[in-house]
Amino acid sequence: MAIQQINLQQVNQQIQQCIENCLDCHSICLNTVTTYCIHQGGMHIEPAHIRLMLDCAEICQTSANFMLRGSELHLRSCAMCAEVCDRCAQNCDRFSDDHQMRVCADICHRCAESCRQFSLVAA
Amino acid sequence: MAIQQINLQQVNQQIQQCIENCLDCHSICLNTVTTYCIHQGGMHIEPAHIRLMLDCAEICQTSANFMLRGSELHLRSCAMCAEVCDRCAQNCDRFSDDHQMRVCADICHRCAESCRQFSLVAA
Amino acid sequence: MAIQQINLQQVNQQIQQCIENCLDCHSICLNTVTTYCIHQGGMHIEPAHIRLMLDCAEICQTSANFMLRGSELHLRSCAMCAEVCDRCAQNCDRFSDDHQMRVCADICHRCAESCRQFSLVAA
Amino acid sequence: MAIQQINLQQVNQQIQQCIENCLDCHSICLNTVTTYCIHQGGMHIEPAHIRLMLDCAEICQTSANFMLRGSELHLRSCAMCAEVCDRCAQNCDRFSDDHQMRVCADICHRCAESCRQFSLVAA
């Protein structure tokens, strides 16, 4: 079952799609860094890359949770999530002929766009 | 996009379904307790109920993350997740004529069954 | 043992103190909302208050984790954490003659100040 | 401030010490794997080692959160945490002349013992 079919409360359809994009991005980043990148060596195991993938996974999870709680502060968590996902997408785009990293980059891009819709940048 | 379409590494189709069941259960429990139960009063805001819903949401997230990492210890996290989901499902089943709680109970039941397949109980 | 005695890598003494403030704030907010507020009734169980306490607990945990990973993006997570802690502190300050909520407010204030030192607000 | 000075509710002194041991173990494992191990190469970046360090960090966080919520299910989360910490300690003990890994092993051992006191293994 896709999360879209779940009966969430106080969450409209657009937010529900954003939650799903965050959970997808969390899942692909955490899975890719811990089961793929660390087996590849080279650029894939550069410390900054590994940290950024873990950062992205975690902020996506946190951002999804703010929306799931119906918190008004999701405007802030979405803003931060969009920024981290943008960075992670750019970073993954460097691996130009690596299918798994390109999938990762695409999902990060989509999550960033989705979160940006609901973002409020701190004044 | 449902997580089934994501290109996860080192995760077979059954585990991928279990990850999705955990993320669904995490989502419905966290959302229901923080946007629905706390508005209802009565049995819905009994402290033990609120804690159990939060416990269930968190262990489902943790269990999904163990599987996403391709960790061999997911046999333990799935065992614990199945047990907590069973308890949460039983607890939600008490609210017999409440649609949202019944949805919650169903998703907890499904997550528990799914995790039980991959469980190893400590000797 | 206080975390100050732990041998953290790539984390200077000020960051280490900030990590500890975040973990303290996470601990007091999560504990207070789930074991104290939900037993009190009245203002203590207003949905917006419960959600904010849970938001604060989670972003403090996330912010600590960004620092523990030595991530350069901790400048963003600290900024967001400072903002959420400020809100939570203000919210807890409304319970003027409640000792537990005053303790909570104090720890939120300290965490906010500590995180603000390491904050970079998005341009 | 060490967490012992925090005014936790419904948590006795022994549980409070266990929470602190879990938070210490979470902190040292997450910090060590992401800022030290991935810079070392060799045995330090073996995929199974990295996953186990991340598993240990996460279950310690989850276990601390169950105790902070005053959940009766902390008997299960402590059991699982003890088991994962034992494995992680054994794994870190293999790096016999590496100071950082020995610190990690010691903190994992202490957390495992502490959690074992509050453990109930599933029947």
C-alpha cells in the first residue's frame, strides 16, 4: 500500500504527497549509503559524501514527522529539508554514469521541490 | 510513488514490503496520536494509550531503518516491532466504533504479521 | 558520566557542550510531555502544546546528530533547533507556577542560546 | 550539565543512569563511525562494521526514548539494546590497539550491562 491510501488526519493531499516524497528520500539515501556506497570505494566512500547522505536521510525523516504531527512548524522543517536535499542531489549528480546514484539524485530533487512548496525561510 | 517502486539495494521484495508496512504503521500511529487522539479526550488521551502509540511509531521507524541498512540484526528489530505492533493493535481494537482507530489497528496488525516473518526471538 | 567526558572526534569543546544541551532538551521535552503533561489535563494537554513539545524533542535529537556526524550542515540544523526551542520555551513559560514546565523552559532557553552560536540562517 | 541533574518524571535513579548510558553510547557510536572510521580505511570501513555502529547508535537512541516516555515496553527495548551493544562491543574489541575503538567498546559494554538490568526477553 502506498502512503497515499492511508487515512491521515489534518493533512491535505499535497502534504500527504510531500510526506511520501520525504519517506522515499529517507529510504533511498539510507539504503544507498549503507548497502551500496560503502561497498564501492573511491568517491562513494568520501567522508563528506557519506555524512551528507546520512544527513539527508535524517532530515527527511524529521521533516515527514513534523508533517505527520500536523505541526505548524513544518514550514521550517520543510525549508531545511529542501536545502539539504538540494545539496545531496547535487552531490549525487557528480556520479554521472552510476545508475543507483542517479536514482538517488532524482528522488532528492523531487523531495526538494516538494518541500520547497511548503517552506518558510526564517526571517 | 510507492516505496515498492524504489530501487533499493540488498533488499528483496518481501523485505521491501515489510519496510513499507513499517513506514505505513509509523505514519498512521504518529499522525493519529498527535492530530486525532489528543483532540478526542476520554480513552483516546489515556497516558498509556498515547505512550503506546508513540512507542509503536518509533519502533516501526527503527525497524524500517535496520532493514534499509541491510543489517543482519533486522531479525531482532523485526521481532521487537512485531511485539509492539501487536500490543498497539490490541489497544486500538478496544475503540470498537471509531473508524480512525480501526484503520490504525488494521495497519498495526499487518505490520506485526509482516515483521513476524523476519523475526528471530532472542534465545 | 556526562557526555563531556566522552572522547568525541572532530568536535570541539563548544560543540560538545551544544550537543549535550540538545540531548538534555530532547530528554526533558520528551519525558515531560509523555509522563507529566498528559496526566495534568487543562492547558498541559492542548494539542498545539503537545505537538510543540514533540517537535522540540525531535529537532534537538536531529540537531545533536548533525553535530555528532561532524556535518557542515549543522549550521542549518542548529538554526532550526534554536528557533523551535525558542518557541517551546515561550510556550512553557506560560505555565508560570508549574515547576516542571519551568525546568523545561530553562533547558529550552539554554539549548536555543547554545544552538544560536552555531547557526547560519538560510539566505 | 549531565542528564542526572535533569528533573525527569516517573523515572528512578537507576533508569536515569541507563538513559544516560544509552545517550552516551548513541553519541560515541554515531560520532566514531561518521568522523573517524570512514577516514581510516581497512577494517574500519568494512560494511558490516559501519552498519553495526549505525545500528547500535539508533537502538540506543530508541531505547533511551522508551525509557524517557516511561513506557512499560522499555523492558523489551532494553533487551534488544543490550544485545546490539554486546555485538557492537565485541566488534570494536577486535581493533585491539586503536584508542578510539577501545573507548567505543567500553561505552558499549557499559550500556549493555546497564540495559540488561531492565531487560525482559520475549517468551
